[in-house]
Amino acid sequence: MRVLVSACLLGRNCKYSGGNNRSERVLAFLKDKEIVPVCPEVEAGLPVPRPPVEIRNGRVIRRDGTDMDHIYRRGVERVLARMGKVDLAILKSGSPTCGVHDIYDGTFSGKKIKGSGVLAEALMKAGVPVVDEKGTLGGPVGPEGS
């Protein structure tokens, strides 16, 4: 099984704040799988750390109002171009690129709304099964689910 994974979940320090979202649960699930680590933001050429962004009216926007949509979507295009065939994607919940079920609401207030990040949306449109690190969408990550 070939699995595309948000690199931050693997412990890579590529998160906007400079840290990571290492998930032992995801790492355990991936033990016998071929892993395709991705960070669309880094693939777009953005630095680590970088200013936070949220999706507002379908566009990726920085807190200061700068429209970053084209840059983030370029990162998504690069991921899609290099990923090859994958059987599953495990992405970081809440992220403006990787959020599967929910994203921040675009007000930078910490409030989440139903929605998907730009990479999650593109993968779903491409027919790739997508779950977040909690395993939501098709059950828990692991033998009993996805």
C-alpha cells in the first residue's frame, strides 16, 4: 500500500509555526507501507516558519489580508504532479491545505467550520481516499478502519 502523508505528521518541522504534528498512531499504521511525505506549503517554496493562513471565501488568505491562494495551489499542483499512484492519503486536520473535514473559518479567531483544505479537496477530486490523522472518513486509521 502506498500512502501520501502530511510530512508534519511524520515529525518533520514544516508546520507554519516551525514545529510538527508528529503522530505515533499514524507512524504505527504506516510501518509496513510505502510512504509519500508531502508539505504543499514547502513545495510551493514557502519558508518555515511562515505567517499563518486560513481559507476565506474559497481563497487562502494571510492574517494581514494578503491573498496567498495562487502560491498554496501551486504547492498542491506540485504534490499532485509528483505523487504517482497512491492508495490513501492521511492529512493533518484543520490545515488550510490538508484539512479533511474542518478548517479554520478565515477570521483567525480559532473557530473551525466544516470544509476541506486545498490539497484535501484536490485529492478527493482525483479519487484518492482521504482521512485525517484521527482516522475520520471511513473509520479509524489502522487495521479496523481504512
